[in-house]
Amino acid sequence: MQASLRVLVVDDNVDAARTLAMNLRLMGHQTRTAYDGEEALAAAAHFVPDRVLLDIGLPGADGYEVARRMRNMPELAGTRIAAVTGYGSAEDRQKGREAGFDEYFVKPVAFEVIVEVFL
């Protein structure tokens, strides 16, 4: 089994965020959840995750803005960030690269794919 990671799950769909976090905990990872952009930034500053699974369509600051701001946080220099979103156009993916996402998953994405590619 791989080492335990600290994973921040950010999605305004509370059930989706909680389910993803629960599945990660069952694998032995430590998790935190956030449901909007500002909450995600505050959680990241305190939790200092190894990985962030970040929805783009968030209230307030969207996922692109959150990713850009996380990339400017020195304590998150080694953190990998993945989009988990319903936005799947070529333009959306390009905006994701520009914002600093390491991976870009379009919903619905199988949990096993996230684990294999990102964790």
C-alpha cells in the first residue's frame, strides 16, 4: 500500500465531496473537505495537503482562481492539484493548464482513475 497522503477535496456538491473524501479515508489517506473557493484556500493553508481535488464550478472564487491562488502559497509548493469538473471543453482544459492544474478530470470520472493517475 502506498503512503498516506493529505488530500483536500473541494466541491460545492456536498454529497460528492463527502463521498470522495470517505473513499480516500478508507484507503488510509487523511482528508479535509471544503465547499467553496474561500473555504478551500483557508483549509489548504491550515491542512497543507499533498493533493487537492478541486471542482471548478464553485460559488465565489471558481476553481481556476483557487488553483492560481494555491500556486502562490509557498507552503503548497509541492502540492499537486487536479480539477474534477463538469467543464470539459478544450478551452476549459487550456484554462486549467494556465491556472496550474497538474491533472484535469471530467465528471463523471471513476474513483479508480483518480487513484491510479493522481494518487
